[in-house]
Amino acid sequence: MTSASLTDAFASHRSALWALGYRMLGTASDADDAVQDTFVRAMERPPSDTGRPWKPWLVRVLMNRCRDRLRQRRRRRYVGPWLPSPTPTTNPEDLAVCSLFREAGESPDARVDLLESVSIAFMVALEALTPQQRAVLVLRDVCDCDTAETAGLLGMSEGNVKVTLHRARRALHAADPERVVPNAALQQRSLTVIGQFAEALQSGDLATLRAVVADDATLVSDGGGVVFAANKPVLGGDRVSAFYHGLAAALDHDEVSYAVGMYNDLPAVVTHLANPKKRWGRSAVLFLLPDAAGRVAQLYSIVAPSKLEGVPLVGQTP
């Protein structure tokens, strides 16, 4: 294997490796670092078997790096709730991982759909798994690897893969037993509640805002301990409405721009402040999920600056 062949292989698979790293780690910056670590490892200590194909070897190295990073992250204290970094899903092929494991044109039979596997709810639920469980579940249920293939990629026995997958699926279900799968209907309903929520906020009337928020609404906000955010989930329609009513009252609306874009397979509101107050984030991405009655039921607010690097203002003003 030559450095030229490595460079060619890495260039061919970089996008798919990043997509796999994002599902494993949940943030774009961590995925970037894991992919870069994989390339450096390949350059410094390539496999000794010159007849060995690059692709599975790169996946093995990446998965090892991802598991190490997950273990390191769990040893550090994270301030407030953790949420994944938003990633654009306008072009689903940007997040495809199938090319790492099968030839083009082969139909995957994975339990988790390509875009469901980057949904906010799914990635939050993945945080309940151990690094080993996460690796097995992502390879088996997202990438559609078989048991033997997964065992080879992770250095496990096939029996251990089967047991770990069973435990991972059970932990995933326990973390979010009613996880909502993004689809066209949910996307349209989310756009509708975004418009209603925006109009209610602009009215400045708390009662109007409260009317569009479900009684059992939950807000999860990730500021990473760097910028202002709720450091624990805000529960109940009254508290969620009061929280956003207070935020809106504190803003200079002439210096705020809003847009809607597709992130993690759902529409989300992207907010940008021209001159943020001290400890306020300059940007935010807010997901609004409706309940069956069409009211805002689940809110995910990502304001941690490290998770919003490179997030563009896209779409139309709500």
C-alpha cells in the first residue's frame, strides 16, 4: 500500500467516514477530528498487510477512535443537557454511509432509516448507550452490517456482538420508547407549528404564546456551559411559554434575523443576533416538534457555539 493509494482511498471514502463518525459522536467537530485522526493513523502506522483493502481498515480505525472519544467525553462533566450539533440534510446523500459496506445499488435492510439515524431524538437516545453498544447498534441497525462483519470491524466475537446488540436495542427503547420518526407529514406539521410559534412570539402576548404550546411541553437547551441556556429541561407549557416570552422581551428585534432550514431531517429555526448580550450565544438552532393536536410539544434548542460553527442562515423567514 502506498501513500498515494491511501490518499485516493481516503478521498473516496472521507464523506462516508464523516457520516459514520457523526452518528457515533453526535457533533460535527468531533466527527471532523475522528476522521482526521484516522487519516493520521493511516499515514503514520499503515497496515503491514500490503494486500489488505483500505476501506474496512479505515472503518476499523475510525470506530476505535470514536469509541475512545466517547469514553473520554463521558469522563468529562458536561454543563446542562447534551444535544447533537445540527447538520444540514437538504441533500441526504451527504450523510450516506452505505458505500463503506456495500457496492452501489445494493438495497440496505437496516432497522433504522438513513435520515432517522441522524434525527435529534435518535441521537439523544444513543447517548444512553455505552460506547461499545453504540458502535454495534450503528453498524448493525444503521449501516446494515451482518454479525460477522460487525465482529470483524470492532474486534469482538460474534456471540458478543449479538448480546451487545440486544442490550443496545433495549437501552435505546428505554431511553425514548415513543421516539418520533421524521417523515414528510411530520416535517409539514413542524413547519406549521414554527409559523404559529413565531407569530405568537412576535405578538408579545404571553396568553397567545401559551395557546400554541402543549400542556406537557418540554424544552431541552444546550449551551454547553458557555452561553446562556436552561441548565436542565424546562417542563410544562406554562414554564416553556414564560421562558420564551422572557427571551423575546429581552431581545432587540431590529438586530435579530430568523430563517428556517432543514437540519437532521426536520425544519428548524436558525436565529442570529447581530450584537448578543454578555454570555448570550450569537446563533441558535431551535427544533419544534408538534403533538397530535398540532401544538408545540418538544423543543430542542442548540446554542453552544462549538456546535454551531459553520451553520448557515438558510431558508425563509418564518
